[in-house]
Amino acid sequence: MNMLMIIFKIIPSLYDLFRSIGWEIFCFRAYLNCATELEPRLDYKDVLIKPKRSTLRSRAQVDLTRTFIFKNSGRQWTGIPIMAANMDTVGTFDMAVALGTHGMITCIHKHYTVDQWKAWGESNRNALGSVAVSAGTSHVDLDRVKQILGVFPEIPFICLDVANGYSEHFVEAVKSVHATFPRHTIIAGNVVSGEMTEELILAGADIIKVGIGPGSVCTTRRQTGVGYPQLSAVLDCADAAHGLGGHVVADGGCTCAGDVAKGFGAGADYVMLGGMFAGHSESGGETIEEDGKCSLRLADFGKLYKQFYGMSSSTAMKAHNGGVAEYRASEGKTVRVAFRGAVSGTVREILGGVRSTCTYVGAGRLKELSKRTTFIRVTQQINEVFGAAKNEQEEEERRKGTCAKRLRQE
């Protein structure tokens, strides 16, 4: 009898206890059923670079060139390690000529025909050393690569680009292309983790594209819930790649020169730009003009635009595949970018910003930037009390470029 009374007293207490810890039990069960990484991951917007004592007296003292010897291809490359993305509206032949004069690389988009390559390559032999032939994993794409490299074997880079670099099929494609072109440097991706970076390097790639969803016209994160904050992705992948003698390119997420510097500071060997190179004379995309007069006064400026779209957008799929397939959804968007004139002005702004970063941390060479970088977490990047003001140099180049283009049209 006494035992029954004890049980009746304990049961309500046990019920209250289990009810109070019910949420914790639920979370623990959820943890057992799915992998959960609770450590915060960071994006470019979450950090600033801490300044350090410097012996540099001028930005002009900073050397931004890098020299790399690639493990798998055995090739050596020297230049400024910035790439134009392999997008219709960025990776154009005109962009390759312009960026090539600065020692930068352009990943030419894959939708030029072999005949177009022949016509351009014959008249721009000097630019061939700073371009990559781009392809997916389809037989049509890879056959086009073989034809182009058969005509222009001096092209050093092959860019194998898919949205999901984690598929076994993609790894096999990298192995196949490396076996066919062992002396060409393969740029492959996209991935965001160290283990997949290592696998692609072991498969034959030399430069791994890092980034899923950070691009300005990419909607993968919204459509799929998949992605990884870009700064943390670069930190993880660079560490893995350098351990095997490989390299990484931070692909996407840069909105300004400061973000480019953060990419290099995080260990990226290259930084790839899309939106920052959109909207220029050398960029692809339809030109859109609104009513308005041409004047060097700011009040009369800003009526000329260029189209910019993601390569998984409905615009791109309609242009190249006849539309969005029934089994998938668009993972990109189409926007218009205010016309910014020649890309040389934007290049000067980016390089000037990165040089300034180096002087703030005492890095005389770009190679030293990652060793001199200390990131600090912040809650605010810039003071926007008067709005998100544009860089004055860029605005001036943009005004001049718009007026010159309109005058030529008239």
C-alpha cells in the first residue's frame, strides 16, 4: 500500500519533468536524425580586415602579380589573379581583350560557336594566353572544347563549370578531360567544402571554383535552401587545396573592391567576378535606353542600362535551351545594370582598392595578404547616413561612357 502511494506521488512529478525537457528531447532527436553544424559561418559582409603596422609608404609599392605553378598541368602562370566569370553577359571576347591587357583571365562563356572562336582567335592571338574555354559535362560541350583547343592549343585554361560540383558524374568528367588534355590547367566547380575540393584536385583539376549561391543574379539559395556563406567557404576550401598543392578561385559574392580584398585575405588564389564586370562596353547583354538627354551633369545621367542575368535564369535557358525544362525551376534572375562605360575604369578601382588593403596590413605583395589578414566580426560595414554612395571614380567613368556611346549612336 505504501509503495502504491509513493508511485502515485512520483508520477505527476515525472510528467512535469518530461514536459519541461520535452523541447530538449525533440532537438536531440532531430540532431540524431540529421547532421547539424551549429557553428556560425561568415560572409564578406560579416567581417572587416583589421589594420596592422606597415612600413609601406605608398600604394604604388604594392605588387599585385602572382606566379603559380600548377600541380596537375605542370604549367606556370603569371598575372593579376582576377577572373571574369563564364557568363553570357560577362565572359565575352571583348572582355578578354580588355582584361588581358591587365594580366587578368577571362573565362569565355560556352555559347560561342567554333567558327566564332576561329574568327576571334585568329585576329587576337595575343589574348589567347589569358582565356579559358568553358564547358559543362555534356558530350556537345566537351566536343566543342576539343575542336577549339585543336585550333588554338596555346589556350592554357579549361573551365568545367556546373552548378553542383558534388556529383560523381562531374568528378568523372574532370578525370576524363584531364586525361585528354594533361597539359591544360583545369578550373572546376562549384563546391564549398574542403573534402570535395580535395577530390577534384585529385581528379585532375588545378583551380577549384568555390561558391554556391553567393552571386548577385543567383537564386539557388532561395530556390533550394542549399549554400554556404562565401567567406567561410573560401577559408575551408583554400586550406584544403593548399594542403594538396592546388588552388582555389573565390567565385561570387563580391559587391565592391573591399570584398575582392577579403577573398584574397581568406586565402583565395584567384577571385572571379560577375556582377562587378557587368554593364560595361565589353559586357554582353541587351542595351536598354530610357528617355533622357545626355549630359555630363549627374542630374541628367543614368538612363542607359545593360541586361545582366544568371546562367540558370529563365532568360538564359530560353536563349540556349528553348525554355525552362518541365523537371526544373529557374535558379537565376535577370536585372538591368546602369551602363558603366569601359571596363578599364572598374579595373582601376578594384586594383586600387586591393593595393590600399595591402598597405593597411603591411603586405608589400598580394601573396602576403592572406598571412597579414586578421578578420574581425562586425555588425556594420559602412555608414550609409547619406545612402549607399557610389565610388566617384566609377561614376565619372560611367558618365563619360554613356555619353560617348550615345554620341556615336547619334
